[in-house]
Amino acid sequence: MDLSARLRLIERMRQGTGAEGRPLFLTLQDVNPARRVPSVTPIKRVGPYSSYRELCQTQHDLLAEDFRRAVSEQINEIRANPKLLSSSAHYEVKAERVLLTQNYGRSGRHQIGVKMYFDPKKYGHVRWDEDKRFLTGNLVFLSRNGMNTFDVGVVHDSSPHHLRKGCVVIKMISGVNSDEKYFRMLDQSEFVGKTYHLVESAAFYFPYLHVTNALRENRFQSLFTDEIVRGQTSQPPAYLSHVSSGWRIAHLRADVVRGLNKSQAAAFESVLQRRVALVQGPPGTGKTYLGCKIAEYFVSLKGTNPNVFRGPILVVTTTNHAVHEFLSRCLLFTNKLIHGYSDKHGRSQYGELQETYDESSQHEKTDIMREADILAMTTTRAAYMRSTLDLLGINIVIVEEAAEALEAFVLASIPKNVQHLIQIGDHKQLQPSCSHHALAGSHNLDLSLFERLINNGLECPMLNEQRRMRPSIKKLVANIYPSLTNHPSTAGRPPVKGVDLKTPVFFINKAEPETREGTGYCHAQEAEMAAELGAYLLQQGYDADKITILTTYRKQLGLVLKHLRHIGGDAKTIRATCVDNFQGEENEIIILSLVRSNSSGCIGFLEKENRACVALSRARTGFFMLGNLTCLAASGSASWRHVSEVLAKARRVGPALPLVCPHGLRFSALSAADVREAKEGCALCRLAAALAEAERFTETVAAELDTVKMELAALTGDAANEELTPEERLEALAKKAARLNTKKRLERELRVREAEEKALREQCGEAEVLFKQGKVDLATETLESLQKKLSKSGVAFEMSSLMKRLVLT
């Protein structure tokens, strides 16, 4: 460490803000606009560190400063514009009462926090199950003077059920204890009866706190010093000599390789030869599949070498969704699985060991974890559980989605005495996310350990056969992955129903300008059309879970969700999310709203190849993009210029998406209104819709009639029951008479409904035959004559007004 670096370290130690200082916590001094911003050392994109201590210190200081700067700017923006406190991003809460522990000990009951209430009507648009609001463990700031001063709390209980009723439990604190890491609580009763403006920390506090804690505690480790600190070529794992020979081991290895394609098998062999191993997996190439195969191999090795592999295999990822995906695949070869934080995933799907773990006390959990073959959790959870993980004797750590994780999070999640670190990811996709983007850009905080090791020359084999995207979609990322090939299963995928394209890949090119709102952007026409297109595809017979609407800005996401709610029905269940939240996921049909549209070619963070790569590689079968391709291509981005060239050559770009009804009537969808018209379809489509509605009406009336018949049977018994009083029998008879009248009315209505349904079904069948024969004019005449036939039979008078409109149109 050079002299200047030593002096900076001494200054940090003196101030108590570095890795040797206090746990991360935000005070009024931290959000003072006049505070002296500490000098922090950038992360090295390439080259060695002098020691593991310097590496951890750098990561700790940058992560802590990332949190402080992000929240400081958030608070000071509100101070400059107090009207923001009235927006639906914040809350006015009243502290109602102190919540106490239920058990009685020697010291009596203890305060848990304060139950606070807000007006839930103001937040009717919020999806409490999905939106990241009131995350457990996040900091909140309560103020009565526009955030000039504030008290600090931490979210203790915020179940969606309670949030929908406007209730949340906040633990009011003064800091974090330096030794035990628990919160120093204030007297909760001091807050009861008072009303506050409440602001949630935009940067999620829980991971910042526990990752910085782990870095403070473990800064002197010599873990993989050659590779991680010095950037040198990786050495073989220490256990290799114990498992490199023997017929059983060779046979097992051959079995695993036989289940892999050529590039996966090469990556598997590379992983076994290096104690710090990297594997790059472009979209759809089977990163998780390979990770699970590696895990399966090591689980088998544990059975043959119990003295070499004593602890569980630890798998860490960036999201609980990825944990679930990994463990679900591992069920094929073991039921000794534990999700370290399984509350959101159910207690039984991973097996009996998981159930036992979930139902055990904290003291018992450690012993149960030792029994697991695979222990999986997020990097945040692993940092939180570091002291426990250190006791388990873990030899092998597999980091899934490694290129998406901040280096600090990976370092904090690796227990002591690990022999083998395997990272699987793709640095060409999304980089790790930070809270303060300017700091990330200037100090390389968004550089993952995965990418830094690649920069330092560690070998990183790439998986090169993709099974996700149909070939025409894969072409959109060919400039990013020139050697990526298609598995045969990707060819011959079916077209998308309702879209008049054999290859359902299309860019709906629009020139309407974007709208800027604060620091974000939105595009009203795109949002409405994306929502309507999703609803249209539902009508074509696709399940909602096969369609995803992606956007590139949170403001745009809000507009899309608003339109989906307005459309109603199953459209409300279509998943809409930001591109950054869809890393590692895929779907059959993707609708992508790109938002940016201007004459200057300014597209902000869409210029980054990583973000373009993720946006373009999520779809399996159908991919529909909305945006201004001229603007995107003019930005100077090689990725969007490539997309423009590919789509223009294939004639898959234009102002209108070609749609078609099941009977061949074509529509040119320039706008959301055009999509709605296409949803109506041709005359036969409308007749089919009328028939479906008639069938629903018939089922409803029949079900109601069955209920009345059951009630009549019960009332008949009551009327004849001599054990009842005369008054009770008379009451039963009166009810029976009323039900008989209802029964007669329903029977009449059912006959009408059945006749109506029969007439519609017959006419629909006749018209379909004529359409298939190409006799469109004759089919239209047949449909127009339907009303006359229905009128003669008396059915028309019972038809709903909606059905009349559909049939007569």
C-alpha cells in the first residue's frame, strides 16, 4: 500500500467511517448539504490490490458512500420542494400504539415497534404484493417539518394484507450497536398519538447494512488472495488430488459430461481445474442447467469422499426467484435442500429437510443446515448469515448471476475456509445496480468481481449454444455474441396467433416525441398500445403468464399498468415490469416499450450495450418492439444500429403492426384504437363472442336453478316436519311458494337461453363453413339474416343489448 493510500486509511480510521468504524446508519449530519464528502478510492478495473484488507476497505467505503449519497440527495430534494411529501410516493402516518412482545420473561414484555396508519385509498393503484414499498429492514424517516429534521425507523412488519388496510409497524431507532449489530431502540411510546410525514429510503438499507458489516468483520482473510486480490491465474482446488482418480469418479464425471453440449462440457472441465472458476453464459445457453449439473457432481462426490466434502454446497444468487429456479432443478437429484429464506416460496416444495428447517428455532437451524446437500440463498441473505455460514465447513460456493452482483456482495457472502469458488454469469448483460449512479460511474462501483477477474485475465469459457430465442430474435444480438449458435429446437417455432407475420418479430416505429417527467421519461402512445396489444393477445387464446410487457423506464411502467387496469379482466394479470427487473427471465411473447423518441438521438442509458442486450434477448417465440428506431440508431449505439439493419433487411419494421383475425380479416394497427378494432374481429368473430357470452348466461341461469331446486327440497321437508311449530311450518310453506315462483321463472329463462344459444351455435357453424369455402359474401348474408330468424322464434326479445350489437354489426 503506497503512502497516500495509508494516509487515507488512517484518516478513515480516525473519523470512524471506514471498515473499522461504526455500522452503517444515516444521521442528520449525513444529509447535511454542507457535509464534507469523504474521499473514497475507486475500484480498480484491472490490476492487483496490495492486500485483501485494501480490497475490502475500498468496497466497504464505496458501498457506504453509495447509500449515504443516494439518501442524502433524496432527502434534500424533498427539503427543496416540500410539496413532494404530498405525492403518492410518500405517506402521512399517525402513530397509534406501541406493539409489545407476546411472551413474558423476567424483564416483562418488550417493545417491538409502533403501529402506524395511513390512508390506503390514496394508494389504490399500488400493487402491494409486487411494488417494492415498505421492504422489511428498510429505513424510513419521519418528520413534522418538511424533513428539516427527522427521526429514523426501520420497517418491522409490512405484510401486503396489512398495507392494503393502511397499516405498518415501524421500529424507531437511534442507531446500530457496534458489537451485537442489533438496533438501538428509542422509547416507542414517545411517538404515539403524533402525525408524521414518512419517507422510505430509496436505497434499500438491509443489504447495505449487512454487507458492510460482513466486510468489516472479514477484511483480513487470505481467501483466494492470488486470484481475487492479485489478479493472478487460478490454481487447482486443494481437494483435487483426493478426487482425480478412481473408476467411480471417472464414471460419474463421464455421466455428467454426456448430459451437456460441447461448450457446456468444456466449461464443466474448466471449472474442475480451477479453485476460482468463471463461466460466461449468454442468454438462453443454460447457465442454471450447468450450475445444477456442477452441484449434482459435487453432491455425488460428497457421497464418495465424505471426509473431503463435509459441509453443504452453498449457492448464492442475486434474487429469490433465481434461488427458487436453481433449487427446483436440484430436486431431480437430491431432497436435502434448504432455501435460506423460504417464506415466499412455501414450506414443502423443497422437501422434508426444508420443512424441518422452517419449523425449527434459530439455535437448531445451524445443525439442520449441516445436513443439507445444497444450501441456497441470495447474496444479501448470505451476508446477513455470515457468522452462521462460517460454522458449517462449506467447501464449495457457486455464485449464480455472478456478473449482476456487486463485488462487495459476493465477497461478503463467501464463508471462511472455502476451497472452490465457481462464478457463472454474463458481463455482457446487466451490470450490478447501484443507488447513486454518478458515484458508480466515477468509481467503478458497478464493476462485478466476475468482470474484474476477466479483465485481469482469468480464463472464462463461454457457453455458445442457445435454446431460448427463435433464430430471428437471436440475430438482434448477433453483434454482441458473434459465436452464439442456435439449438435445432429454436427453429420452426409457430407464428403468433392474431399477428399477420410468419416470423413474429416486428418493430412498430413511431416518431411521436417522448415526455420527460423529473429524471425519468415516458411515452403515452407506446404505453397504451403495449397494454392493448397484450389484451389482444389474450383474446387470441394466450394465457396471461405467456405474455410480458417490458419497459425501459419506471414512469412508463406506471402508465402501462394504468392502461392494463383500465382494460380490466385478465389484462390486469399480464406481467409488466422494467427491463432491469427481468434479467435472467424469459417468456414466450415479449412486448417491449423503448420510450425514447427525439430528434437529437439522445437515448440515455439505452446506449449501454448491457441494457440493450437484456431488452433484446428475453423473448422465445414472439417479440414486438415499440419505439423510435431512427432515434435509437442515430444515438451512436452499435447495438441499436445493428438492430435497425437486421430489421430493415428482413422488412420487420414499420409504423403499423399487421394483425389478422382467425377468419382472415386483416388489420393494420397504427395505434391502440386500431388494436381495439382488431380485437373486435370480423362478423364471425363477433358472432363467436356472442355465442360465448350466451353460453356463460346459460351456465349462470342453470346454476341458479339448481340452487333453487335444492332450497325447495329443504323447504318441502321443513313444511312437512311435525316436530316444528305450526308457525315455523307456515313460514317454510311461504318460502316454498316464493321459491316455486322463482323456479318457474328460471326454467322459462333457461329455455330461452338454450334456444338462443342453439340458434347462435347453428348459425356460427353455417357461417364458418362458408368462410372456409371462401364464400365471404354469402357468409355475411347468412349472419345478417340471423336476427330475422331469432325474431320469428321469439328469442330476440330476450337477447342482451350487447349480443344484439355484436350479431347485427
